Amino acid sequence: MTGPERDPLATGEEPAAGQPRRSGLRNPEGAVRGLGAGTLSLEALVLLLAIQPIRVVGSDLSGAAIGAVVALAVAAVVLAGMMRRPWAWHAGTVLQGLLMLGGLLHWSLLGLGIIFALVWAYALHVRRVILG
């Protein structure tokens, strides 16, 4: 088989110079959007579910901290729905920074912020690898 039907990755060959390397996914942009949206949705769920344990264990969780957690969770859900827009990836990065800043209100928010910043960094890495 020659011509455009021939897939160099299927034969184990490297693509020719100037030809983009294919990821093997049918819709790589959709897969990457799904990864970003899934990450942000999971973050929102964890933030909302963490409110009560933080209140019970930490007992010094203020109303401002609870409001910040709810606002960050809502922002994560909104961003998850807007992953088609390129700026949403940058806004997701800002969201991770805001969550870490929430550590000023309660130390556990800093812990969650660090964990989700690492997960978000991995999602950005996967995006860069797949989309180039």
C-alpha cells in the first residue's frame, strides 16, 4: 500500500520529515479535552466532599474558607464545561494556584492544591505530548 492510505506508525516506521507524528487516537483533541474536563470535575467533587471532614478534623474552618472551597468547585465545573476554548487550560492553571492560595485560609487547602496542581501538570504534559 502506498500513498496517503499508508500509515507509518502501523508498520512501526517513523513518519517522514515534515509529517506530524500521529498519536493513534481518532480524535486527539477530544481526548485531551476529556482529560482536562475529567480532571477539573474530579477536583470539584473532591473539594465539595472535603468540606465536612475538614470541618470535623480541623474545626477551625471559617465561613470564608468554606465559601472559597465552594467557589473554587463551581469554577472547576464551569471550566470543565469550557475545555473547548484554548484559554480554559490557562484558567485551569490559575485555578490550581488559587486553591494553593486557599492554604492561607486552612492548611488542608494547600495540601489539596499541591495534589491537584501535580495532577493538572500531568494533564498539561499529556496534552503537550498528544497535540504537540
